[in-house]
Amino acid sequence: MSGRVIVVTGAAGAIGQAVMHRFAEGGDLCVGLDVRDGENIVECDISDESQVAAGFRSIEADYGAPTVLINNGAMTGAGGVEQESPEQWRRILDVNLTSAYLCCREVLSSMRSAGGGKIVNMASVNGRFGGSALSGPAYAVSKGGLITLSRFLAREHAADNIQVNAIAPGPHDTPMWDALDQDRKVGILAMVPSTHAPGDPRRLAGLVQFLCTEDADYITGATIDINGGQWMG
């Protein structure tokens, strides 16, 4: 794996940081895109077309063309369709789903020229079972859209030796989880059969890394569930 240029969106968050560290430990060069500044992070609103284009131009000029893309950036909502405003709906869809479309547009050509590449889209268990008022409708829709986008790209670019997969995590030990009150945590954990809940972001990062190895070359268009049995389908 050593020597690849890897782009991770949402790199300043708990899962993004875990993914960045995991790849770096394997000898890869990881560059993040995030609205928050940080080490090896290019400041970028990933929902903004011009900022995404500028961010990738900067990465390519400084480090080289990426052959691995992890679309991890996201934000949540809350409530039902009557509570989530049209402005919130559009913003969540832009950050969670349109951003992946924009980032993929930036890397597909260079991956094709390099003879192949890997794309992993971070979906959610909410995209599997439809979500709830805890996530809000736009979050669930955006994560379901990532699963479908992954399948489209996987089929469209299989001949280019580009593998595209989605990961659908359940509850993980992140600041988002910590922000929930205890009653909500108890209610969510009651739906998870595994004794390992909430999940460890470092192990989630290990799954992301595996999907970007040669051992996973024959895996494409898949959605890998990592939710402790919260959803089985």
C-alpha cells in the first residue's frame, strides 16, 4: 500500500481521524478535506463545487493524484419532515451526498489514468432501515443515496479497475455518540445485540483500509454493515 495518495473527507472528525491514522500507519500519504483545520487537512466546504475543485487541484499539485477516496464527511439532522426545514434538508443532502458526487468527479479521471483506484463511501445503518427522528429524514435519505451512488459507480467503472463500496456503520464511540443523553443511548443500545456496542472507530477504520487493499479487488458495489447486529438484511 505504501506510497499512495489518499483523500479523506470529514477528516477532522473522530472517524475521519481514525481512517487517516490507519492509512498513515500503513505507509500511505493521507490528505483530508474538512471545514475545520488540522494536520494534513485542506480547508474545504465539500458541498461547494468550486472549493472541492480547488482542494483537489491543491492536493494534486502538492502530493500527486489520489488513487483512493474516502467520502466520510457528514452532518445530521433531527425530527420529521415537518420539523426539518427545507434549508436544513438541502444543506444535509449537499454535505452528505452531493459532496461525494463532487469528489468522485475529481478523482475518476486520474484513477483511470493510473490503472485503477478505490472509493469508499461512508453510509449509515440509517440508510438501511430508514432512520428515525433522531437522525432526521435528510440524513437517512442522504445515506441511502450514498449506497445507491456506490452501486452506480461500481458498475460504471468496473472496467476501469476502480472498486467502489459503501460502509454502513451503526452507533460508534464518537463525539456525536457522546452528545446523546443517557436515555437515548440506552434505547439505541437495546437494539444492538452485540456486546461490543458502541463500535470502536479504529476498527471501523480497519474495515475502510481493507476495502482499499488488493485483497478486496473482487469486492465492488457492496455495502458492508458494521452495526453489531442492529440491522441485518
